[in-house]
Amino acid sequence: MPSTKFASHSHSSSNDMTLVSNSPSWWPFINSYRIYSYFAVAASVGMIYDWALTFGQEFELVWKQRWSLMTVLYLSARYLGISYAVITILFSVPTIPVTDAVSLIMYLVLNWTNVVVTAILGVIMVTRLYAMYQRSRNVLIFLIIAFLAVNIFDVAIFATTMWHISSEELILSGNYQCTAGSEGDAVLLVSVAWIITTVWEVLALCLAVWVAVKHFRELRRHSAGGIIGDSFMVLIKSHAVYFASLVAVSCFNLGALSPTISNISSLETQIYIGSSQIFVVVQSFVLGPRLILSVREHHAKRVADNDAAIGMTSLAFQERVHVSTSSSV
């Protein structure tokens, strides 16, 4: 869930107030928000660029394959991310006018998209761990209970904070902006939700590392082949990178509790929030879908290597038959 301390276009609320001013005293605020919009647009464009780079792999490994739960999860996370990027660009550029109703809808869509994608990534984690623990029913029950508890709490906190959002519309020197913030303990509740989500991710990482170490020891003991080890290495690498990005996002959101971040008109605050936006986009909409794409890419490569080995064996067999037949003649 992103921080609510940012400037946006406009809003809709029973307590709405509109301030129209061309005073030079507002220029520092305009400039600081413009810095944030640069970060937001850069993050969105970068995510779309990543999608363009990986679309070839996506077409081969997702669209052309048999549909499954992972296919639905991947496409949901990826294309919710694209819609998130487009709405963020429209929402963040201060020179684009948007009506109050449309602005409020975009604000809610952006925040709910974060909640939905967080749940999707949680399902991906549960599925990966279930497979790594050889479809253990006890592990699956434990993971489902933990997943539901964390996500139900997050949704409840999010709904509460959205209910208490307050904002003020600003039209400053032709720039359409608004300040939005949560009342009462909403910011603290959001931080608690992020802590709980981080604990869930740490638990998932620890479970993945534990079963991977266990399998590596068994492979060394029995001198087994490297296929299983390679598969586990792919899972661990993608999981570790994703986890590192999540820690960065959580640190940014916890740092938002600092009194120095409370002044949204300062340049430092907008740079801080803009940097946080970049990590949120990378973690949710770039590294998240890659959790599935990396595994499918590894599987496709392994199948291609096996087909190549079978082809070489068949070719060698045919050559031997040809030589044997020629000599007998």
C-alpha cells in the first residue's frame, strides 16, 4: 500500500476545498511536486519498457503454453501493472487536467491495484513453497492460514485508511494538484500492515531457504544429478531478489513515519516518496511477474537441452547403422 502523503490532481470529498492561486510563494511546492512526478513517470515508463523487453519470452512461455493458475496470476500481475503505469502517468503529471470524480476513481484504482497485486504475489509464493515441499498438505494448510490472515488484515487496514482520506484541491499557476493525507492513526496502521507483510515475506524466504538447503544436502549425500539443484537455485535466486526489493519498499514506508517526511511541500520529501514509488513498481510489477517467468524460462531451456541431447543420440545411432550396413555390403 503506497503512502498517502503525495500531491495529486484533484479529489472528491464532502470536505473538499479548492485553492486557486498564482502567487510566487507556491512555486517551491510546485517545483517539489514536479520532482515527484518525474520519479512516478520514470517508474511507470521503466515498467512498460521491461514489459516490452520480455514480451517475446512472455509470448513463448505464457501465451503459447497450456493455461494454468500460474498463467492467470502472471497475466493479472503483469497487465494490472501496465494499467497502473498508465493511470500513474495521467495522475502524476500536473499539467494534465482531470475532473474531481475521475481523479478520485484513479486514486482508488491505484491503491486497490497495489492491494490486489500484493495478494497475487502471495498466492505465487504459496504455490512455489507448496511445490518445493513436495506438495506437503501440512505445509499447504499452514501457508494458506498465514496468507489469509495477513491479507485480510491488510485489506481491513486499507479500507480504513481510504475511508479517512482528507484532501485539498490546488490550482497553482496552471498546475492541477491536490494534497492528500490520512487522518488520525491511519499512517501508523499502514506501517503496521507493511510490517506484517514483511514478516510474511521473511517467513516465506526462510521456508524456501530451509527446504533448498535440505535438498542440496541430500543431493551431495546421494551424488544425484544437477537438474533438481539447478531448479532450486533458480527459485532461490528469484526469491532472494524479490525479497530484497520488498525490504527496500518496507524501509521506505516505515521511514515515512519520520517527522521530517511530514512536510509534503519540501523537495526532500518528494524525492523520498518518488524513490519509494520506483521500488514499489519494481517489486510488484517487474520482479513479481518474473517469479513465474524465470521458472518457465528455466524449464523451457531444460526441455530444449534434453531434446537436443536426444537428437544427437538419434543422429549418432543413424550414422552407426549406416556404417554397419555399408561395411556388410
